[in-house]
Amino acid sequence: MGAQPNEQMLAKRGGICYRLRMSDTYNPPQVPLDVLHADHQILIVNKPSGLLSVPGKGAHMSDCLMARILGAFPEALLIHRLDRDTSGVMVFALTPHAQKHIGQQFEKRRTKKTYVARIWGRLEERTGTVDQPIIVDWENRPLQKICHETGRAAQTDWRVLRYDETGTRVRLYPHTGRSHQLRVHMLFLGHPIIGDPLYATGEARDAPRLMLHSENLKFRHPDGGAGVSFTAKCPF
């Protein structure tokens, strides 16, 4: 996937050049809002890949999932985010109580998140855990990096689902929620997520989208505390 003029810039780290998408190329998908569930407290949606969760910097990056949701649910409140290129389940609050209740569950790591990804190459081990601290790579923002001196604790469990000609389909279970955590942890294993515009290089980068999807989210409902689970089918 070659760089297009005025569309990408290069960052260099460890002798490797990473192509970063310029913000002026933001072209979010124009698709209907995919509501998975709505009640008096919460709203569950399936975010498409390529759409920001919240507005970016500049008027050209104002279109986002939050803005689209507010058009249909003016009372909606943000709880968490997904990366622009990641698709899948997100929860929004419809009351301040729900925002606080579920927000505390995220903060205290009481939610359970499951992702599906296609990673480059064959990951021989069938299951495992990556326990590597992550911090922003200030010289190459928005890249993140593993750093044992200043990084924040980050853990991801993984399980192989199946293999294909060029990669491995895995299910990922993050225990923490660091920025780019799954992308950085798969890169650490030597198997970047296919289609990743930030961390994949060469053929691994040649895909129509980032092959990372938030498949399932479990938490306790703010009205009564019963456990609830929401799933969005993986589109790739």
C-alpha cells in the first residue's frame, strides 16, 4: 500500500519508518447508526471502522460517532472510546447516573472486553498473555511504545482461533485499557494487526481497514446491577 501525496507522513523509530495518516485525509464512512440496544439508561452501538469516537482537531474532523448519536439521542453521554479504525461495541449513557456507574466499572476494570483481530503471520502458540507497559512515544505521536521505565501497566490475553494463508485470527482479552494497547502488544509478539496504518509495514499493512473489532462488552447495568452482555458480529 503505497503512500499517496499529501495523505501520509513518515515517523521513524528503531530504524523502521511508519506511515502515519494525515488528519486532512479523514473520510468517515457514511453509514446509518447501528443501534444494538437502547433502554432508559444505556445505548449500545456498533461503531464502524474509520469513524472517530469523538471529534478530532479542526472542523474537518467534527464528524464522529458521538455527534451522530447526539442527533438521535440528545441526552447521550460519553463513557469510553474506540480508536478511529477499530469497529465494534460501544456503550453510551443516557443519564448521568449511568455514565458514573459504568464509568467506574471501566476505571476499576470490572468490565470485560473481547476483541477479534487478524494478525500478520502464523502465531504458533495457541494461547498466551502479553504483560508489557505502554506509554506514548512523544517523538512520534500518536504512536505508543513499550517502556519498562515509564510505561503504565498493560496486560492482554490472547487465543488463536484459526489460521489463513497470510495470518492468524485471534481473540483478544485486554485487562487494561491503554491507548493502542492491542496494536502495540500484537506488534510486540512480532505479529502486527493486519491493515494497521500506524504499526504494520509492508504487506501486513495492505488491507482495506484495520482488522480489529470490539466483539463483546460485558458490564453491570446501572439500574439494578444485573450483568449484561452485548455482541457485534465481526465484519471481516
